[in-house]
Amino acid sequence: MIPITENTVTAVAALIYNDVYEQDPDSGWMANDENSGPANDDEWRAWARAIITVLQEQPEATDEQVIELASKRIDPKIVGYGWNIIWMQQTETGDEYSTMTEETKTAMYMVRDFLERPYMYVEESFLENDPAYITYLKEPA
């Protein structure tokens, strides 16, 4: 697993966010555009941090277990009680909502892979200037 820093947390948050909203590699939450992140980026980072922590502590846990355990690590007093609810799209009948936990189910395989092989993902750009990641890359395999 790559070193876990705040940049890693943001990269994983962006990875999940970009997957949920089906963003193209040149759009969505990008490292080189500080205004591209969502308004609720703190909630996405808290969610990513919780997922990473569970994966560090229980790497053999199933995706469902990781999501369940990670959701229990979120303190709504810090991130807000509606942290899990996300807007998805406007429909003819009104706004459509989902949850971070539900939408993350399809991204878990990418999260696990990113933490081992970030070079396969555009979100690696969040790590480019991270001293811990740079050191990690220089270490012999």
C-alpha cells in the first residue's frame, strides 16, 4: 500500500467522487484545479479517510464490510448529519439523491487498486508533489 497522507486521502476522495459522477479524466475533481472539487469536499475526504483506515486495519475485509465499518467511523458532529446524502441529478419529478455509501460500492475495487497502483489512475496527480509518495517511488521494489 502506498503511504497514506492527506494527499492520498484527497486522491481517494476524488477517485470515488469522479466515479460516482462518471467524470471524464479531464473533468471532475482534479488536482490541478482547486475549484474543481465538490462543495462538500470535507465530507468526501472524511469518507475516504474512513475507508482507507478500515483497509489498513482489515485488508481482508470484503467491500461490504469496509463500507459498513467505514460508515461507523464517520462522526456526524464533525462532518454534519447529512454527510452521506448526495445529489445525483435533476429529473422530471425533481432532484434525485443517493448516498456516498451506496455509490461507493461500485468504486471499491478501484480504491483498493489505487492504493497499490496509483499510476493507473488520473488521480495520481494529487500525489505528484507528496514527499512521502516521492520517497515511496524511489524505494527499491
